[in-house]
Amino acid sequence: MNLRSATIAELRAHLDQRKLSAVELTDYYFERIDRHEPTINAYVTQLRETARSAAVKADKIIAAGQATALTGIPIAEKDLFCIEGTKTTSGSKMLADFEAPYTATVSEKLANAGAVTLGKTNMDEFAMGSSNESSYFGPVKNPWDTSRVPGGSSGGSAAAVAAGLCVASTGTDTGGSIRQPAALCGLTGLKPTYGRVSRWGMIAFASSLDQAGPMTRSAKDAAIMLEHMAGFDPRDSTCLTEAVPRYSQHLDQPIKGLRIGVCEAFFETALDATVATQIREALSILESLGATLIDVSLPHMTASLGAYYVIAPAECSANLARFDGIRYGYRCEDPQNLQDLYTRSRGEGFGQEVKKRILVGTFALSAGYYDAFYGRAQKVRRLIKQDFVEAFSQVDVIAGPTTPTPAFGLGEKAKNSVDMYLQDVFTIAASLAGVPAMSIPAGLVSGLPIGLQLIGNYLDEATLLNVAHQFQQTTDWHTLTAPEAP
Amino acid sequence: MNIPTGWQVDIGLEIHAQLSTEAKIFSGASTTFGNAPNSQACAIDLGMPGVLPKVNAAAYEKAVRFGLGVSGTINRESRFDRKNYFYPDLPKGYQITQMDLPIVVGGHVTISNEDGTQKVIHITRAHLEEDAGKSIHDFKPTQTGVDLNRAGTPLLEIVSEPDLKNASEAVAYAKAIHHLLTYLDVCDGNMAEGSLRFDANISVRRVDAEALGVRSEIKNLNSFRFLEQAIHYEIERQIDTLSAGGVLAQDTRLFDPEKLETRAMRSKETATDYRYFPEPDLLPVKIDESFIDRIKASMPELSGTRASRFETSLGLPTADAQLLAGDRSLGDYFEQLATLSGQPRLAANWVKGDILSRLREQDLNISECPVSPEAMAELLGLTVENVVSGKTAKAVFAALWEGDAISASTYVKEHGLEQVSDTSAIEPLVTELLREHPKQADDLKAGKSKLMGFFVGKVMQATSGTANPQQVNEILRAKLGL
């Protein structure tokens, strides 16, 4: 077997057949990390020691014949999941030396399932960005073309899987932060229904939008990962109580007769013509599998970007107030008084993009502006939800592009915020509505991967994963690997 | 202090009451007072990255109890909001509070003025929120310490309408709320530990003015005395300013208890914009009827209702009824004793008399009273049936209190304290005494009625107090032909 392109499912078979041990597998990835990490910069922290002991433990479990799906599987975690005793930075200078005093639910569940965490991945600072260029720890390179960005904010998680520096990773998605980098790096990425996965221990960007999900090499792997990440957690009041289906056991349903909604609005805006052609091609493949394409309209989708860039900054302006230099995190040198301590610690500890969003959010919530901005954005959000409820009364899944273009060059959009924000124009609506959505590889444009976005009804991740898996049974875009970085 | 003629005063209070729950409002950490700094602040209280709040149902229950106690409306759906401001003892940089949909809306309490008249004070709302930590400024000369033990302690902020017209009404209202909170076991009412704190909104206007005047808010008054003093000072300051042709600016002030004055902390112009918005980490709290019914069922009878019941159905004088119903445990004790003995008035006299004075002497609560209502009822029974005299009863009570007696009746029996009502035992004694004191006997017979006491006293002495004085009287009269 080619380990470089192996999936979780394939590695499972190898581990269980004792063709290689979990320790050997871990070593394999760390050798690759040694070789490629200097170029890719996917990791903020490597956890060699804890990974090795987790692998040793996994081997014992495997030897005892008690392995489950993730036992001994090497993964990476976005660096905003707190892991006790481990540096957790959220890509920021503010938390460059912060050691988490407790463990996130997602990390705890994955560790309990026997996954071996190789390290914490690079990301846009506090998950704010679509290119991974706002990280304090330097930009991540797209393994498909290292002069290009991997997308963001889960850019490190995407690049790590795409470059073969782990087999799967965790990401978080607030407006597209799993789906967009998955698309740009040729991966399968799933943002679950809001509340499906616990947010406990996940450093918040925008609480009402943040949702963790898997980034993998196949829909089947995404199903396996999600099974182990999702579920009710009493520590998160917004977490849903519904039982978690065995997603990986429901991937073989024929999609004959499945109603797939196509929203023309996705094809009218900023969408690159070549990408559009490729997406239409993907849609016709679904059609050839027996699905019916039906036009649906999401009339308020055009307002989603504006609403998002009010709500998310508003929430982040409060969420990031705790980083004040008082109890933990970055503190400026020699503060003269309290005001000085605050302004310099925050001024020096946060990067440009974070500061910009805090300012925007603070403004949007200010007396006299609240109704015009935050109040109106919430109204738009309700309308968008209504649009999806309406659409899902007619179709089972909505399909379209994940991003307007393939990966863009490093530095290309860094100077123009609006250009950068337009990266999320197709992904934000699902985030505002809280419905699940995923991106799967749908071809190459000029040698760069692009993604097909599938949006599902509330808590219907199973259908999304099944459609994605069926698509991947007849296409091989997801099996392509990025060229080896120098 | 009298309000100067031509002026009227409007005062509204915001009362912050710490709820007496074991755990904090959004975390499982303990709320105990006085532990080592930061020893009871968990990751949630410290505002660590990635933590989430979780509503403590016990805090909700306390808030509902209060709401029902003031006949307010309980919002079936309430919500939390974030109030944003920076301060070192506010770990998250925002306080979780309730802005648009508080748990309690409306309600009222009745206060008694000094002249005995009653007045209804309206409550605007009561909402749940988390307390902040404490900044300790005398920690080191150039540094401030932060103790986050208090951070996250549940608070109920009770906001009144500006119905209060002077300092004594404000104090009476504050005391009424304090009483209600402790009576309903919503708050421990411990002022010294900061369990209750007041913000007073005060404004003055000419008697003929319709609109309220420009108000000042005096923050963080932590005793009834400071509340009164601050209001006095503030009324005087505002009236003096306006009388001298000055203009008042809306501001927030602090009271200096040493100088007995208030000082401006910030003006309206520099006031913080708290940028309230719905707390996205918490869902709206929906309360079902069964939750409210369960709390209703567990509510004690309120003291006002209880006092009128003591008055009308138990026949107690108004003052006694109010005294006994004023404290929940005292009322419970009295009511138990009244029921067991079947003698409400006698029970009331004992409780407000001997029992209360002994409790006060030893600084005890009624719950710590060493004599149970059952034991007291037995003693009351002995007095009613004339088995013991009133004087003996007091001695027996003392013995019960000190633990020298197991029960009143055994003690009386063992010590031979039964009242002697048997004429055959007393008659010879009287005959003997009249013979021993012929002079006094003659004088008494001649009309010197004071001497009756002399003879009765002698009989009581000879019987160690067990004779029935009434009977001794009758025998004497009969013997002397009076």
C-alpha cells in the first residue's frame, strides 16, 4: 500500500493485519514532517513524545484485538483545541506561550478513541482569515503549489493532510474555515450542523457560528472522524442532544432519485468560469448516478456576506476581550498603569486582521448603531435560515462551488480585505443558517484542486456523507495527492 | 432629615443580592466566602480560552422564589446578554447578565412608615447576573491584586421604581427586601460579607414639577446606614446646587463613609457604552409551569400573611403577631407551640418573653433554642391545669433550658413542685401563722389589707412556693371573717 495516499480506512486494515505498527506509522509521519514541514509550516507544535506513548498504547490495544476505528490513527489538531499541558496558541502572539489547563471535548473524544495526535496545526490568528496568512507563526504553504495559500482559517490542518503529514485532522468552520481550505487543498472537509459537535475547549471566534469538523482524504474518513467527534456534551449549552448516527455504516445508499438543489446564484457572482465548468461537470456526475437536479432559490444569500461580517466581528469583539494581559497570555513590557497594560498588551499581542475585526464588531454593537448593524444582521440571518428551510422542503441536498477560484498566491489578497472576504461568499450562508455543509474534491483547474460544496438539512450529515461517498466511488479526484514539496 | 419645603425627592434602588447557592451561576465552583484568594475560581470563572458557561438551575429557582414573593411576573422565556467592559476583576471582559428578557418583571412590596402608614413600592424587574471578582488595592504599594473567588457568584439585581420619597422610605424598602430575601432563603442577607449591596438613583425636583429631576447614581452602598447617609448628603447637595442657580449633571457617584459625602466617579458623557448583545453561548431559558408549580408549593407563607393569620385566627395582639411572624423560624416555633399546647396567647407570651430574652442573652437563633416546642407545650399544659404556679413554671423553664430537666412533668414531680391546692394541707399552716403573729392578725382584721401579703408570703415560704396563693387568700379571709 502507498502510505502517502492512504486513508484512515486503509490504515486501519494495515494496523489490524499487523502489517505495520502504530509506532511505525507515527514514525513514518514524523519523518515526513521532518522533511516537508520546513516548507509547508503546517504545524505550530509537534507532540512527538505524547504521540509516541499514544502509539505504544494503541499497539497494545491492537495486539489485544480491541482496536476501534481510530486506534493508532495519526491525526493533527487545529491549534485552537485546548489540550491539557499542551501549548495552545490559536495562531496568535497573544497565546504564543499559553499552556492549556484543560482538554477540549473533541480532543478528549478523539484521544479516548485511540487517535494519535501528532501535533497542533497552524491557522489564521483566532481563526480569522481565509489564507492562513494572519498566523503569528507564519503562513502555511499549499502543498499543491507552495507559492500559493492553503486557504484558511484551518490552513495548517488542510496542508498537513494534503502534504501527507498526518492522515486526518480537525478543523473549525465559522464562515467556511473547514470547507474553503479543504477545497483549495483537494480534501474532504465537513462542517457539521451547529451544535452537533461540542465547542467546550475550542477557543472561540464567533460563538454562534463556530463548529468543529473533520478534514480528511475521503468521505468515508470524514464519516469515521465525525462519529468520534460529535455528540451531546453537557458543558456546552448549545450542543444538540440527538444521538449520533453511525455515519460510516450508511455510505452505500444509492442516490437514485435523490433531489439535488442547484442555486443559480452560486454561478452568477464571483465564480471563475473554469471552476464553474468543473462544478457543472460534477453536478452531471451526480445526475448520472440517478440524482435529480432541481433549481432552488436562496433569495437572501447575497446578503449573507454582509450579515456575517457584522455578526462574527460583534461576537469576536466580546470573545477576545478576555485576552487582556491580566491572567494569562501576552503582557506588554513594563506597563505604566492599567490603561497602558490593556492597550499595549492587546495592541502588541493581536495581529492586524484580529484588531480590524474587534474594531468592526465593537462599532457594530455601539449605542446608536446596534439596530442598524447587529440588529439588521440578525434579521438577515433569520431570513437566510428561512431560505434553507424552504429549500429543504423541495430538495435533499444543495450542491454548488465551495470557492470562487482555486488557491490564490501568497500575498495576493492580503492587502485587500474585501477580496479576501469574498473567498467565503459561497460558504457563509450555511454557517449563518447552522446547516451542515461539506466540500469534496471536484477536479483540478490549472493543476490546482477545487471543491464541490454539498449543503444538507439540519442534522442530516448522513445524507451529505453518503452523497459524497457515492460521488467518490465514481470519481478519483479525492485520491490525487499533491506533488512532493521540495 | 426633613425635605426642605418646595422640594420633592425621587429615589429608586438597585439592590444586588448574592443568591445562597452552593455553586456559582455558570460553573461548578464553590461560592463559600472568605477562602484563600483564587482558591475557588475554576477555568470558567477565570475566563480561560475555550470555556463555556452553563446555567446553574439552583440560581434560577432562587430568582423565581423571589419573583413569586413579590407577586411579580415570571418570564416563561428569559435570556442572558453580555455587558462588555474592561476591568481586571472581570475575567472575560464582559459580564453575563439579563438585559431584554429578565427572569422577573414587575412586583411590589409594602413598607411601613414611621407614622404607621403603609406604602406600596413597585419593583420594575429583577434579573440574574454573575458577580465580578475583587480588586485588592492595598495588596502592595504599587500593585493591585485580583481575587476571583467571588467571580461568577450568582446575583439577583432587583430594580425598584422611583417610588421612594426620602431616605427613611429607602431604608425601609431596603430592609423589606432584605427581610424577604432571607425569609425566602434566596440570600443569606449577610451585609458584612457583601451579600447585599445597594445602588441608589436620586433626583430632586420642585413640588410642582412633573418630570423627574436630573439623577445621580450612588454606587455600591453596603449597609443601611451608608444608604441613609448617602441619600441625605445627596439630597442636600442637589437642592443646594439648584437653589444656588446651579445645574446638575447626570452622573455616577461614590459615597465616602468617612467624610459622609458623595463624589462624582464619571459623568454621563464619559459613561461606558456596555454594547449589550445576546449571549451566544447560552440558549434562552424556558421555564415550564411544573417548575414554577414546584417552587410555589415549596414557598413558605409570607410574613405579612402569616401575621394577619396570627392576629385573626389565633387572637394575638397586632404587635405580637408581627414580631412572631417576622422571622420564619421564630414563627414556625411559635406556631408549633401554639398548636401543641392549644394556648396561642400563652405560647406567644412565652416565646416573646422568656424564650426570646434568653436567646438574646446567649446570642442564639430560635433554631438553636435548647427547649423544644414539645417540651414547652408540656410546661404550658402544667400551668394551664394549675399544677404549677407561674413562678414555678419559670423555674422549670430554667431547668429545661439548662438541661437539668428531661421534661417539665418529671422535673416537677421529682422536685415536689406541684402546686398545693389541698385545703387540708394549708389550713393548719394558716392557723399556726395567725397564732404566731397575733398583732399582724389583728391589724389585718382591722382593715390593714396590705398584711394579707405578709401572711400569703409566709405560707408560700413554708411550702417552698407550691401553695396556690389564691387559695391561701381565701382561707385567710375565711379564718378572719373578712
